[in-house]
Amino acid sequence: MVNTGEINGSSNLMDFLDEPIPDVGTYEDFHTIDWLREKSRDTDRHRKITIKSKESVWEFIKGLLDAWSGWVVMLLIGLLAGTLAGVIDLAVDWMTDLKEGICLDGFWYSQEQCCWTSNEATFDDRDKCPQWQKWSELMIEKSEGASAYILNYFLYIMWALTFAFLAVSLVRVFAPYACGSGIPEIKTILSGFIIRGYLGKWTLLIKTVTLVLVVSSGLSLGKEGPSVHVACCCGNLFSSLLSKYSKNEGKRREVLSAAAAVGVSVAFGAPIGGVLFSLEEVSYYFPLKTLWRSFFAALVAAFTLRSINPFGNSRLVLFYVEYHTPWYMAELFPFILLGVFGGLWGTLFIRCNIAWCRRRKTTSLGKYPVLEVIVVTAITAIIAYPNPYTRRSTSELISELFNDCGALESSQLCDYINDINMTRPVDDIPDRPAGPGVYTAMWQLALALVFKIVITIFTFGMKIPSGLFIPSLAYHHHDWIIFRNWCRPGADCVTPGLYAMVGAAACLGGVTRMTVSLVVIMFELTGGLEYIVPLMAAAVTSKWVADAFGKEGIYEAHIHLNGYPFLDVKDEFTHRTLATDVMRPRRGEPPLSVLTQDNMTVEDVETLIKDTDYNGFPVVVSRDSERLIGFAQRRELIIAIKNARQRQDGVVSNSVVYFTEDPPELPANSPHPLKLRRILNLSPFTVTDHTPMETVVDIFRKLGLRQCLVTRSGRLLGIITKKDVLRHMAQMANQDPESIMFN
Amino acid sequence: MVNTGEINGSSNLMDFLDEPIPDVGTYEDFHTIDWLREKSRDTDRHRKITIKSKESVWEFIKGLLDAWSGWVVMLLIGLLAGTLAGVIDLAVDWMTDLKEGICLDGFWYSQEQCCWTSNEATFDDRDKCPQWQKWSELMIEKSEGASAYILNYFLYIMWALTFAFLAVSLVRVFAPYACGSGIPEIKTILSGFIIRGYLGKWTLLIKTVTLVLVVSSGLSLGKEGPSVHVACCCGNLFSSLLSKYSKNEGKRREVLSAAAAVGVSVAFGAPIGGVLFSLEEVSYYFPLKTLWRSFFAALVAAFTLRSINPFGNSRLVLFYVEYHTPWYMAELFPFILLGVFGGLWGTLFIRCNIAWCRRRKTTSLGKYPVLEVIVVTAITAIIAYPNPYTRRSTSELISELFNDCGALESSQLCDYINDINMTRPVDDIPDRPAGPGVYTAMWQLALALVFKIVITIFTFGMKIPSGLFIPSLAYHHHDWIIFRNWCRPGADCVTPGLYAMVGAAACLGGVTRMTVSLVVIMFELTGGLEYIVPLMAAAVTSKWVADAFGKEGIYEAHIHLNGYPFLDVKDEFTHRTLATDVMRPRRGEPPLSVLTQDNMTVEDVETLIKDTDYNGFPVVVSRDSERLIGFAQRRELIIAIKNARQRQDGVVSNSVVYFTEDPPELPANSPHPLKLRRILNLSPFTVTDHTPMETVVDIFRKLGLRQCLVTRSGRLLGIITKKDVLRHMAQMANQDPESIMFN
């Protein structure tokens, strides 16, 4: 703010501000973007390229490259996210097994790979082979009995604690944004909020590493949220390479929407489900162009993952189910019942989890995140180990539960008594009475269910990467046991695996309130295309039941908890307020701070900026007429004045600021005027004071506005910002309007 | 306009206009609705119900019923559309077979049903049985040889002509709107255009009957477009039962969007594909709420259809494929090639079809629609009969082509020479050299391909119900024959059926430019979930190639051909024009017709209405200040003035019209004033004259506006209507702006 006084009459410098000013058009951290402006800037850019491309062949090629760069970015995101997902899967597999033992052929083999390469493994028991040694077998001579069990138990806990500690430390030291599910924040970012670094390179690196660590540590966490976060980081990385995306926050968000689809695509091997997830759950602005690109990116990612083939079955499908038996009309009733259960469970989970997170936020509990993680990990490991259904990874558990009992199945769940002689065909398994193994399995599953429910409530929201999908998928098994005895002997029986699948869909539906995307993910996950109707019935019921208790899904609940300025597309605003009730200034408040088009000095403007903290100022013809001519952003005013003072000679404190097109001829001795029409938004959005708030909310939502001016018969009355809208909505819903925190 | 002069001083009649005026809030035929206004009216209604529901238990129940009525309507649409689809399928089956012969057990059996009930049919030849008699067998003694062939040929043509003549006559006499695919019009209606009767009861009835007739007549037409039209008619029917939907054009369109999903759901047994089709291709305003409801309705419809079970296989899937063999990386290349072919074919088809339709519209050809249909049917039947692949229904053809050769397959396509003895297992079919049957089949298929391509171009757009999906699906077979010889003996071979599937997807993608919904429909249609990647690759390639030659899909091309005022969401507007370039009045034109708030008489207003044909008039404070206070619709002005003159005493031609809140006290002898604030829209949409047109287009699109006022520094300058926007866009794209026809 020095550099005053030097007066220089050279008029070629006067028009300096017609050149683009660096940094104009960017946003501050924790602020909301203006979608309409971003879009219009992109059209400008596009127009320039189109005009240029007619000039020469080289420019034409550059234009073509620019048009294709979107698809190239999608390709790169797909490739990187697919590769990362493959690496994560392999690493999790290895580290989960590392908690129990090691492969003698090479420590880098997981149990399955170890025994797969071994020739000694027989087909029906391919998970056991001499090369794979439990820790106890390696360390003490007597590899059976209580002492071995205790040693294994102890080492299991120690490994889990090591992984968890490493994870929480890495997150705290290197990338605090790498914690949590990431989906609430990504939803907020996609709706037009700026959180710098949330999708940065460090976050990408640390989140990938810690995701492997926490999933391996056995915590009740899934990887779909973190997958989406990782994919979005990839998206951000590649979009920052191209100025088309890096300089336009709106365009960048289109890439991120596609990246979110990629995240789900690789987490479940469900490309179409991923696209729908992005559309239904995460994205804010999802034009058809983004739909097609997401689709392409999800395809590339799924294909890359399939080439890496982490599950060793050359299928995209994570939990492929072999059964294709038809289901019966009468079964629709239990399916709907599962839906009801899922809805109730979803409500309960959201309430408990939010209560716990709020407590963590408000009490001193939140001050010891490392300790919290260690304690939860220890408890999880201690309780999980004795129960075979919780000891192994959740994916393995789900995979077993979804599957039908076949001839080769060694699982306890399939331990039906084989009292008839062995000549009977395999298909008759359902006819046999249940053996003791089934009953053991039943109560172990019941215990596992209770434990998983309780521990997940505490785990989700800790300061480590955490997902919810996979744990939710695991909450189903309890319900179907009551239906198991339905089968008439000899008849085609109900399929327990199907109930597991439907139950899982219902629970997930209750927690996240997804419908279409959930069903598509479920059948892409299992290959069970025949079961659309049961899955749909359960998902819709679950959503109805859960919505009856509260409209918010878990992600929206977390967004509200954190006070992000998120204007949900799903919320309906039905109150009878008008724009005049919401706009600032309210009755009794000082009048609106405005700029006039041609009679304020640089100093006046600087004083106004210093005295207020508004994000922008309307520009009027004169204070008397209050006729609006445009809107100037605070940030751009500051930058422009600073630039002019430093680089444009003759601009001093008492220079007059002109927002008009042609400043009048000034007397010779008056200081150089400052022309700021370039930073003036000549098409500010206006509504009349009589506009119903529901229309205003709709406009903010659909056009992605940051602020809107209120007029009455052509006179400027006030301003409504996105924060004002959110506060008003919170107030109308009897919530604390101060919970909306950012701008 | 009589009834003047009677002056009555009773002031209780003065406020008559505070009561709702009948018909205010409705629209004229062939006009565009204002989405924002419809939405705000619905919120008003909702608010009233919420307030009332707190008054008594009965009102509370009524409120609940109102909230659930949307789901009930969905249920009803699903049930009716599912039933109709089942009936149509059965009727088409029967009537297609009627062209060739009749069942002796009962004339109402189709060939398959006839032989199904017969015990004499053997399993591998279940389509032939003594009960089923060809016409020649029934009518002449010598049932083989040339004369029998000619008799059958002749009767085949006669039946086809009868069906086609009946269809075209029914359409012309009873429901002219029942012709064509319906999808272009439904897209236009969903975007907010009014075409009364297009979705009426008569259209529903006639379209259902004629759809059966034309599909049976053997014309190269599918049933997906008409299915969507029929389902939308059902949607309209049920929504007219509830005032919530019948009185609000915006809400009604939400129901229609869901109905479109139902249409596809029953046409293909693809509920999720249907929802995506509605989202990607047809709908304009598709909030998440509609997504969920469409999903539910599509589920109910698919389920109803499954219960009727018209295909006799208790599957939802129309062309269920049994193969689940994996595909190879190297195959991706031919898949992409198929995509390229599909894109080229799509471009060619659209250009030829539009050229033909334009010629029909502009020349005297269009005056003889009945003759045209008869000629095309005759040509189709004459050429189709000798070739077995075109004689049967297209669905049967597709079903055969999609399927792999199995042991029981009697098709010519599977006639591989079985020169090795019969002990070889069935799986080895690909190893055998192709027999003469295969080569015969090849050239028959090639001929069928050429014929189908040519005839469909002429058929689509005739004055009968016509769909495009199924014919497009049939255009694939030619391509995969070149890949057939790839197979190494003994190795797992490429699956010809898969190529057929991918080829079909590519062609459809080229014609309609669908991507995600197409892939989902394809795998719901075939059950081939493993083939997502090939299908996606072909669909995306096809879209790229076709888009390179022109952005319009077949439906958009037909919308443009008909001049409907459709503002496509996909079109990008990138020109550098401003609102001031588009608004009326242009430079040199007479000034904007405005109303003033308090100094015009009833007669002035009536003269203004009579002299202009604008749809509405801005209301300003005074002609000098030009400060805008609101907007009055022409239709509502006329209704209000007519009402007042008839029913409100004291309103005469020289009564002053007041748009202000409180009209001033008038001298005792002056005529009664007319207060019209009630019909004034106090929150008209305004933009400044500097607003770039791309923003204006965006606002029109996203908010569904009908018109928008242009201001400069608070003064009213002009008006932009949707038609102005469309005309401007046509002009910028070097098209004839006069091709936009309606308001």
C-alpha cells in the first residue's frame, strides 16, 4: 500500500486494467464458488479457442486437443484409480493375513497366494498348506493348544494396534484431511465449496497408505468412502495439469463428479453403480456430458482393476454368487420386512453415530484422537479374534454369507448333517437337518452382528480413513435364519444367500438413503440380475421407513454436524417467507454498503473494504436513485486496487474510481482515475422483494449462485447470500442458524 | 362484453377478485408452461394442506393421503401399463402367427401356445404340431409345392395389408395423435409444452390397438416408442384423477417422466434401464424424488408383466442369453469397430430418414398417408416373405441371433457339419466346419440387413405407431460373420451371439445417442452382466463417431423437423451475444407494450390486448420511469376482465385498472376501479442487458422460464421469450429461425 504519489501521464498505462489481472477469478479458501460465473468464464475460453482454431492448422489441432482433453483426463483418472485400487486390494489382502501368520515361500504372499502357488494344497481345502505358517507354528514348538492360541491372539492384537497407530500418526502428521470417510466433504466440495488441500497430492498418498493400514488392522470400516476420496484426489491431480480445469472451479467439479463415480466403480467393481452413485448421492451439478464421461472413466477404471485381477477370479464382481434360482412371490413379504428392518437400523445408526460424533466434538474426548483410535482398535481386536466371523476381513465374511452352500463348501454354515448316505446328489443339501455346526455358526453370527453394530457406531468418524459400505453390508445375516426352516423337503428351497444380499441392501439403504444406485451396485457386486425386484422392494421400503424418522442420510448428517454450507437438492423448502424477510440489511440495521459508479475515491473504497467483511458490493448509479448497475467482488476489488497502486502510475488515494464505461474528461490537475469496469459483474442476479423464498432457494440451487440482489421497482433494497439462505432454512427447520459456519 | 353500465355500490362485491378466478393458472394449447410458477403454486397448495392438517384428525389423514398419492399414482400406472404391455405382447404373438396359419384347437392360440398344449409335439421341434395348420394346409389339398407356397405368400400379404389398413384408418379417424413414435413429442411435452389430447384416453386406446396391428403386419417397426407413449397416456389418465397433478402442469410432468420409465421398463423388461432412459433421453426436469418414484413404478410394471408372463419363461428378460463365457482383451478391437460401424450407421439413418420425412412434409407425398402405409406394407410383405429371417417377427429374429448354438438348436445358423461321429460333446460345435446351412443363412442375413435398413428409413415417421428400438436391434448380424473364423480348433471360441449383442448396442447408440441407459437396457434385456465392458466400449465409440457427424439423435432431429419449441439440455450455446441483442423490441421497432400500475382504464387494457398478440405484459410504475413492478399474463388479464365485467358490478370501460396494493380514494362519481394485483406476478424474472446469452439460455433451461424481462440500471428495456431464445439459437447455428413454430 505504499507507492503513492508518483504521477505519470503516459496514457498507454492507463488501460493496463484491460489486461487480465492475475488472481482475479479465483476464490478464497472455505468460500463458495459462483457456478454461473464459472460457466460463463469457461464459455469465454471455449469461444476464444474456437475463433483461434480457424486461424491456422496448428491452432486447429490445439483446439481439437482441448476438446478431447476432457476424455484424456477421464482415461488417466480411470487408469490411476484402477491401479491404486488394485494395489490397495493386494496390500490389504497381504496385511490382513500378516496378522495371523506368514508365508515361508516369500513373506510378500498372502495366505491364498501362498497356498495357490503350493502344489500340495488340495482343491477343497486350498487355504491350508504347509508353506503358510501361523505365528505360533513359527515361534514355539507346540503349535496347538492354549499357549499357541494366546500367542496368536496377542500377536493379532499387536499387529492391529501397530497398523492403527501408524495410520493415525501418518494422518495427523502429514495430511489431516485424509481422515474420515471423505464423502460428506466431497459432497460439499462438489456443491461449490472450496477446501484447499482436501484433494491434494499429500492427501492422496497418505489416504492410500492409511486406508490399507486401517482396513488391515481389522477396524470395522469399509473402503468405499476412502476409495471415492482417493479417486477424487486423482481427479484433482489430473485436472490441475490442464488450465481448462485447474483455472475453473466449475469445470474442475465436473471432473471430480466423474472421479467419484470411478471411486465406487473400483471399490465394488460396479461401473454403472458408480455412475449412479455419483448422480444420486454425491454430485451437485451433473449434466449429461459429465454422465457420459463418468461412464467412460468408470469403465476404464473397472477394466484396469480387472487387468490387475486382485481377486484372482478374472471377474469384476467382488462377491460373485453362483445361484440363479428363481424367487417366489411369497418371499416378497420377508424381503419387505428386511427393508423395514434396514430402515430402522439406518435411523438408529445415524442417530447414535451423530450423537457420539457431537460428543467427541464438544467434549474433551476429541483432544485425544490417537488414544481413541488405539483404544477402539484394541477393543475391536480383542473381541474380534475369538469369533471366526469377525476375525477374518469383512469382505471374506460377506462373501461367505452371500454364497449358497455347495458341495465343496467347507464353511460351518453349511454343516448340515449328512445322515442319509452319500449317494444323494449335492442339490439336496437344504433337505438335511441342520448340524451342530449351523447352530454354532448361528450364535457366532448373532454375536458378530451385535458387536459390529456397536463398534461401527464408534468407529465411523474417527480420525482415520473410514468407510461405511462394507460394514453395513455385513449387518444382514441375523434375519434370514428364521426363514431357513421354511423349506419343504425335496422342494426347491429359499436361498439363504439371497436373504443376506437383500438384507445388506436394506441396511445400506437405511443408512445412506440410496435407491437406484444401491440396487445397481448390489447386482453388479453379486451378478444376481434376477433379483432386481427383491432388491428394489427392500431398498424402497428401507428408504420409506428411514425417511419417516428423519430425512437425512448419514452423509448429510455429517455435513450438518460439520456446519458446511451445503444446499441439499433433496430438501424441500415449503415455508411462506419472501425474499424481503431474508435479505440483509434487516429492519433497523445500517443500510447496505454499496459503491457508486463514479463518485468514490480509491480511499473511500479502501475504507469500505476495511470496515466491512462482505464478499462483495453492489454498484449503484448514485446513493439517491439506488439503481443497480453491477456487482464487484471484494477479493477482486482488493487485487485490482493493489495492482493499480503498484503498477499503474498516477493512481493515488484520491483518484476517483469509475465503474462506468467512459470516464468523463477530468481537469488536468486531478489525479489519474481508476477504471474498474473490468472487474464489475454487469449481470448480477436480481430478484424482487416479493419473490417467495422457495423460488429463491430453487434459483440458488439450480444456478449455483453465491449471492443475489433484491430490488423493488428497480431500486436496490438488499442482498441475499448463500449463507443467508442456509441460515434461514435452518431457522425454519427449528435448528440453530449459527451452525452454518463458512461463507 | 355487454353487461356494462349497471352500477352497484355494494362494496362486498368489490373484493370479488380476491377469490380465485376460475381458469387462471392454466395454459393455452401449444404454449409453454412456466416451471417456476407451477412449482411455486404447488408449494402454496402443499403449505395449505400442512396448515390444515394440524386442525383435525380427518385433515391430518387427508394430508397423509395427499403425501402418499404420488406413490399410489405410480402403483396404478405400473399396474395398468404392465397389464397393457402383457396384453399387447400376447396379441402381437397371436396375430403375427395368424398371417401364416391357424390353430385348430382354438383360433385364439398362437403357434407356440397351440403346439405347447399339444401332447404330440416333441421337445426339439416344439413349433410344429398337427394342430397348427398353415392356411394352405387348411384350404387346398396339396399342402406342399408351388401353389401352396403362392397361396401362403398371398394370404401373408393380404393379412399384412388388412392389419396396416385397419391401423392407419383407426389412427386417422379416431386419434391423429396416435401416430409415430411419440418420443419426440413426449420429450417436448416433458420440457414444458402443452399439446392437449396428445396423452388422452382416445390416444391411449387407439395407440394400443394400432400398435398390435402394425407390429403384427410385419412393418419394420418396434414397440418401444409406442410403449412409452402408451405408458405416458396411462400416467396422464391417472394424474387427471387427482387435482394435485391435474391442476399443476409441472407436477403432471413429474408423473409423466416416471411413466416414460415405465414404458421402457415394460417394452424390454428393463426397469433400471427404463429409469435411466427417462433420465438420459426423455425427461427435462428430473429431480431425485422423481427418480425414486420412477424406480418404484418401473418395478411394479415389470413385476406385473412378469406375472402375466407373456414370453412363457417366467423371466423378465426378453432375449435371455444362456452363455456366460468370458471375453478376451483382443476382442475389444472388433467391439470398438462395431461401435464405429454403429455410429456411421446411426448418422446415415438419421440423415436419410429426416430427408425422407422432410420430403413427405413439403411435397404432395404427405397428402396420401393411407396409400403410403399400404404401399410400404405391401413392399415389406412381398420382400419379407421369401427370406425366413425377415418373414418372422423381429423379436424372434433377434432372439435367435443373440443365442449361441446349442445342442437343441434347430436354427440354420447352427448347421455346422457334424462329420465327426456323434460321440463328441456338444461343446465342440465351434470346431466343426460350417455346413451349407450356415452359408445360406449368411446371405439371407445379409439380404435381410440391407432390406431392413432401407425399409426402416421409409417406415419410421409414417402416420402409424412406430418404434425404432427393435428394428435397430436387428441391424447387427452382418458384422460378426467375419470374426467367426477366428476360432482356433478346440479352444474356447468367440461367441457370435455376443457380437450380435454388441453390434445391436452400437447401432442403437448411433441412432439415439444413448450411452448409460442403452448399456443397462442391453444387459437387462439379455442378462449378460459379464459383458458390460464390451457393451460400454461399443456404446461410447458409437456415440463419439456419430457425434462427429452431427450432435442430434433421431428424436431431437424429429423435434426440429416439427418445429417444436424444445430447449435441449445437451446443446451448448457458445456464441458471444448479450441479452440486449436478443430482446424485443429490437432497434427501430415500436416500444415495448407495457401496462402502467395505476393510470390505464379497462378499455386501454382491452385495446392493448386486441392490438397485440403477446403472451403477457410487463407492468411499470409509469411510462416515464419504466421501473418494473410485475408481469401480467395475457390469458389471465382477459379472463379477469371478462369475469369482472360479467360478475362484478360497477366495472365499466372507463374504470381505472390498478395493479397497486391500495388504490387511492376516488371521487364519488368516478366508475368503480378494477383491482388486478391478484393476477400480477410480483416476482418476474429479470436479467440485465449485459447478461451474456449463454447465461440467459442456462437460466431458461434450468429454471424452465417462459419469458424473462431485460433491465438496465433498474429500467425496463425489453423482454426475451423462450421462442426468442430458440430462434436466436437457430440463427446462430445457421438454421432458419422461422422453423421454431409454437409459443
